[in-house]
Amino acid sequence: MSQALAPRRESEFGYTQRLRGWLGNHWGKPRFLVLVTWSYIVWSIVPVLVAIQFSFNDSRSLSSWHGFTLKWYTSTNPNIDSVFHSAELRGALEQSMKLAGLDVLIATPIGVLLALGLARWRGRGSGASNFLMLFPLVTPEIVAGVSLLLLFSQLLTFVPFGTVAQLLGHVTFSISYVVVIVRGRLFSIGPSYEEAAADLGAAPATRLTRVLLPLLLPAIVASAAIVFAISIDDFVISQWLSNGANSTTVPMEIYDATRATPQPSTDGIATVIMVITLLSVVAGVLVYRFFTRGESGRGSAIDDVAGFGI
Amino acid sequence: MYPRWLWPLTALPGVVWLLLLFLLPLYAVLGVAFGNVDPVLLQPIPAWNPADWNTSWFTHVLGQLVPGNAFWDVFVRTCEYVGLSLAGCILIGYPVAYFVARHASRTKSLLLILLVLPFWISYLMRMLAWINLLSPGGYGLRFLSATGISSVLFHLGVISDPSNYLGGQSFTVILGLIYGYIPYFILPLYASLDRIDRSHLEAARDLGASPFRAFWHVTVPLSKTGLLGGAVLITLPMFGDYYTPNIVSGAPTTSMIGNQIDLYFHGGPQPTIGAAITILLSAFLMILMLYYMRTIHRASREIPA
Amino acid sequence: MAGGEVEVVDLVKMFNEVTAVDGINLQMPAGEFFSMLGPSGCGKTTTLRMIAGFEQPTSGQILLDGRNMAFTPPHKRNVNMVFQNYALFPHLNVFDNIAFGLRRDKRPKAEIRRRVGEALELVQLTGMEKRKPGQMSGGQQQRVALARALVLQPAVLLLDEPLGALDAKLRKTLQIELKELQQQVGITFIYVTHDQEEALTMSDRIAVMSAGRVEQVGPPQHLYEEPTTTFVADFLGVSNLMTATARGESNGRCKVSLGEFALYAANGDVSTTGETRIVIRPERVRLEAHGTSGENRIPGMVERVVYLGNGNQIIVGLAHGERIQALVQNTGDELAYRQGDPVQAYMPAEALRVLTDTGTAPLEDDPRARPAVRPVEPIAEEASTPNVNV
């Protein structure tokens, strides 16, 4: 590429020519689209920022601003339901974190193994299994909630509602995300690295642990981060499979509050959960970037983030 | 390269898990919907053997699904809400996705992050934010009345009370649905618009198409898969939604199919009817899904990657 | 169809601070097959895209039959383009692709059918109307792209490396067909390529471009035989470039010295003095037995012999330190030289050219700014590989 820098030239166009060019500009950016796009962005984000703002409001009001306070997060006053000290909110936070953490620990390994199996197993039942894996992704949440509720109340009645049932539900609807992400990575890696390892004398076990696993690691980390975020944000399955007060998660807490009277601490707990989700996603992206640095033919970090969304 | 039994073996735990906790539950729904009801306790008595299936509850629900009956109104309302929300998502989302894919050069990375951001903010929090804004005295309400939007909406008959957006207004429910689901619509659409080779548009212009005609005859057909994909991605969960209307309205006048199902399980002791509605809803969504897959299959045959 | 005359005047295109096209002037008479040749980034594609209307010039004029088109949007220009990747609409079949422009022009149905049929006949694809682009070979897609552009009867056809994606053999066939097609329809073709052989085979005239400027314009033979700059000599074909000191002109010949040796050059800028560059084509270098005497001879040693099939490429290290290559035709006799043999390289005065690197001073990133003393690579670079038929 021989692109040379040169001093900017004075335009040699006349005034009328320039005006015509501006009016009939078929080459420039459409100003209408700029406006729509930025309006949308503002509309999509500002309400959330307002909710965050009112979690710091020095008043019970969610509509008029009375100054900054942290009391909705940290107060130990029994009259104030603060995020970290009210038994209810703190319990919800703990339940959400517990479910998300256990979901990651169970769904990730099962999903990784299933991804490997579905990507390479060519035999009777493999096609059907593939189909089975994709279905949870398109099942509306209410159908998932109803079916699991009826399963645990009519068929597998030994499973208690509450944490156990919620966890089983969360894992069921997390596995497919892990499979999709890890399988995508498997296809982009291709078989050549393992073939090279075999050619150099590596036994199957060595190929799996020393070649395939390190190559899959970025996808595994990414899928773990996504499972964590999905589980923490889940509302429907948690609600349908709860057993009342002691298995309330944060989204359930928010839901109940919006149907009664939301308080600044409701905004507060929502903010805390949002920060935790964003941190887990950012950590996932960073670790992914760290492990795939220097790989050619990959998109930018932005593409990866965008890919995380789908 | 590897023993033949290895890959079926690794798939085994996941497949068993999904059979037990995804497929079996769907069967449980069938068993309850086609079962009997204890006449005293009104509790379901499921029938696990298809030979014993009793279709009377199912036909009872189907009988309600004709004009003039209770479910019919809810079904029509749900279709209206979903249809209007989808139209809103297309009207807002297409220009945004188009701009980011085609014209945002230096700000593209920033815009993409901002488009993805709502994915990682809890849906419930995003609804909560609107409760804050539209409560009496809230920023949103004040903005709407100060700019005169409220009175315009009132005079157009879109809302019945310009000071109360949260008490059973269809407008607010649709707004909530659009707000909640539009990020899931924009991203697949963006992805398909971004894949369109710039030279196809230039070729259209070169062959005499005005900018609008190039858009209509080339961009729109080539973004069909993304448009459909995004539409399906949001339509399926919207049909099953019950929390959005509950949060931003809570009135029976804005009740959707999901609310009916919720009600039969959590309000009244009639899970059998709830299960029957769930099956009808699933069947309806399955048809949508099959239509989508057929279109995608056709499109992918016509347009090889 | 009448061809259109295209003229670009002081055309400049800057992308932010980077100048892609740096004030070029070109005249392309009606009915000419005109090529813009140069390495990637030389500004040839940008120029073409400005003629098509996809880029707006920063300054300058684009005249079609004397009318300035710089501000006319692409869909209102009577020029059409064949894209590098063809840009056939994947959702339309062949017929609809070719009819696209006619439909935008609101032609009656019967006329569309007739003209699409004629266009398909022109590119020998009759009967393929219902195919989708994805179901066709690269060569067929290329013909559809041609038909789609030609069916609108443009005054000028623009072609952006249209053969770039095809394999070598198909390229050769299509080069000939394209030239015949151009003569048949008689309109102006403006052809952009980085492949010198393609440009030499088809063009009436070629503009060699580098770093946003036109280096030299002329018919293929003229450019090959009489390059004026180092860049053109180096880019077209294989050249032996040598640094020399010009000692002045006598009898229309320039005396140059290379180390302790003196040569006479009869072509190019013979009146120059001081540091200069001289060039000779490998096929004009004659190798003689060691010890022969006469003017324009420098002793050397055969460093390597490369068999090319139709000839032998012989790399000779000359006594003053530079290396040249000579091309000896394969006549069936056994080659007289082997690696390590001492030889005499005879470079006839009428085959030696003194180059003039006039115009701008060499730019930082310009290929011309590379060290002048550049040993000829034993295996020539891609752009200048002699065509080997094995």
C-alpha cells in the first residue's frame, strides 16, 4: 500500500457547485438515521440510569430528588430495608448468587461434554439429540415454567420446590447456551490441531487434555460468564419453582415490589445485580480476549461482545 | 482418531438431562391437560397412558376459543399486542440496525456496545425503571405532559387517562413489550445487514436505482433472514409473556395468554385448564417456528453464505 | 452503441488526511479500451469509483462527452460497472439480475425480455435465465455481470479487476473474449487491474499508476519498450535496473559508467548527467564466451541457471558487483553455460535505456524510494513473473 500523505488542497469548487453537492449529497451520512439511532440509544438507556439514580435518593420517593445517600444500600436501621442488611433483600441476593454459581458449576461441564459429543458423534440418535439440544433455546419461558412445575408436582414428586427445583430448571435451560458457544469454537478450531498432535505421537487422552481443552478454554470461560448472567437475570423459572419466601431471587423481589410499592432499595438491589452481571460479562470478554490474543482471522472484541448477546 | 464410543459417551449426561428435565416435563403437561380433575379438591389427576387420555378439558378450552367467549378476547388481544409491538420494533429497530451496519464508521464499536448493553441489564430492572418514570410525579410522566405528548395521546384516544399510565393502559403494555424485547430484535437484524456486501448496493445504484429503490429492491430482500430471525426471536417469548402486563398494568383489561396460564396455576386451582392452554399456545408457536424454519431454509438455498 | 469520451481533470480524492488520488489527468477517447494499471493502493480503483459515482472527488472534474459529472449521482450516469466480485444480486435469478436496470428505467415488459435475451446471447449464456448466481461458476457469473452492465447500453463500461477471482487458464480465455466483445459493442472500456499481462494483452492504451499519480500513459508496446521511469520499467515485465553515472552525450548516445566499466546507452534520457538509472530487458542481454571484446561488455560469472521451459533464465554476477538476468530462448540445443562459468555480458547500446524519474520527488512509501541498487531476485516477484507454460 503506497498511500502518501499530502497537504490538504484548497477546494477548487465554486460556491454553487458546493451547495449543490451538499443538497444532493448521495455520498454523505443520512442525517435522519443518525437522529433515530441516537434517540433510540438514549431511550433504551436513560430509564435505567434514572432507576440507578433513585437508589441513592435520600427519601422514599422514586420521583423527586432529595439528595444523595447510601442508606438504601448500607443502613442497619430496622425501619429501612437496605440492600445489604434487610433479611429479605439480602436473602434474595444470596439466593440469586447461589443459584447462578451452582448453575455455572453444573451446566458448564455438562454443556461442554455435550457440545463435543454433538459435534463429533455421527450415529443413530445424534440428529435427534441435536434437535433436543436446540429446543430449550426457543421454548417460551412460561412453557418451561409450567412444564417443570407439573413435572415436580405430578411425576418426580420427590424433588422439593425451592432451591433444588430452581437449580434443576436453571441448568436445563443453560446447557444449550454452553453447547452453542463451545460447538461454534470447536468448528472454528477444526480437527487439524488434534491431527497434528496425533502425528507427533500424542495419545487420545493427551490430545484431549493438552490440545483440545486449552483451545476450548476461551469458549468455556465465555459460556460460563453467560450462564451466570442468564441465571442471575432469570425470573420465570425461579418464580414457578419457588416454595415461597426463602427461595425468592432478586428478579422475583423486584417483580413483587413493582406490584406493591417499589422503594429506593428496590432500585438498589436491581443496581447491585446489574453491576454483578456486567462485571461477569466484562470479565468473560477479557478472559476470552486474553486466551485468543494473537489468533488471526478473528473479529474484534466488539464482534465477540455482540456475539455474546445472541 | 478417538475410540468410537467416546463421543456418544460425552454426549450422554447432557442428553439424559434434557430427556429427563426438558422432554419429560413437556409430557407431564400433556398428561395433566388430558387427565381428569378431582371433583372435590379440583386438583388434577394426570393420565400418563395416552390410551386413558380424556380430551374433555382440552375441548372445553377449545370451545372457549371462539368469538364471544372469554379466551377469544384474550387471544385476540395477545395477537394485537404482539403484532403492534413487532411493528414498533421494526419501525424503530430497522433504521437503527441499518445505520449501525451501513453508516456508523468511527462510532460503530461504541454503538454496538450500547446496543448490546440492555442484554445484560435484568429485564425486570428495565421494567422497574419505567415504573419509576411513569409513577405520579415521575420524570417520564412530567416529560410527557410538559411536551404535550400526553394530551396528544389522550385526544387520539390512545390512552384513557393522561395522568395514569400504569393503570390498565394497552399503550403502556405495548410500550413495555417494545422496550423489553427490541434489543433481541436489533442484533440479528444488524448481523444480516452487516453481511450485505456493499458492492451489491453500488451495483444497484450503478444500474440506475435511486437510493430508495436500491434499499427496497436489494437491502430489504437481502436482510430478510435477519428480519425474520429477529421477529421470531421476540415473537415467541412475547406470546408467553405475563410479567410485562402485570408489572406495567396489572389490570384484567390488558391480560394476555400468559396471564391466563399464570392465573390458572397461581390464582385459581385449575392447573388442568392451564396445561391445556399451554399446549394450545405451544402448538401455535410451533407453527410460527416451522414457517420461519422453512423460510430460512429456502433463503439459505437461494443465497449461499 | 456509440462510445463515450471520458476525461478526468486534476482529479483529487482524499480520505481524511490520506491522498488516494493526487491530481491526475487522463483522456480516454470514445471506443478505446483503456486500462489503469498499478499495485494495490495506487489509486486506480478510487479513480474508477469516482467515474462510476460511488466516491465524490475532493476536487477536479470528470467529463463524459464534455459534461462534468462529478456531482451526478451514480444512478443518473450513463456509465455502468462490472464489479470485482461481480456483485450479482443473490436473491435474483440471472434474468432478473440483467433486467434490474431496465426495470428501474421502467421499460415495457416486451422490450425487457428482448433486450435481456440479446444480452445473454452476447455473452453466450442463452438458456441460463432461471439460474441463481450461487449455482453458476465464476466464469459464468462474470458473463452475467457483463450482460447486466451492457444491457443498459452505457456509453462507458467500467471494469474493476473483473478477472481477478478466476483461475489462470479461464482468465486467458476471457481476456480474449473481453477484447472481442469490446470491439463488437464499440463502447469505451475502462479497465482496472494490477496484472500487467492482462493490461498488455487487451488494452489500446494503459496508464501506469503509483501512489495516486499517473506515471506514464501509452500503448502497451510503447510502455514496455520505452518506460520513462524506474517504476514503469520495474512494474511492466522483468527489468535489469542498474545504478550508473552519466558522463555526457555524444552522437545521440549517453556514456555511463558502472564502477570501472563504461557502457553506451542509446535510448531514453541520453542527455542527462550525474547519478542515474539504466535499464535493460533480460531478453536483450546477450551472453558471450569469456574473453570476447568490444564495447558495452562487462565480464561476469554465471551464478544460477533456472529452467523455464520455453527458455532459460541465467543470473549473472557482473564484475562491478551488480547482478543481472538474461533470458536465453530454448532452441533445443544444449545450453552453453553452467553455474560457475565465466561469461561476457553484452548489453547493446540500442537496448539500454537511461531513465528519467521526473515529476515529484520519491515519496517515503513509494516503491521508487527503495534503494536504487537492487539485486535482481533469482525468482522474480509475482507481478513480473514471466509466463511459464509447463
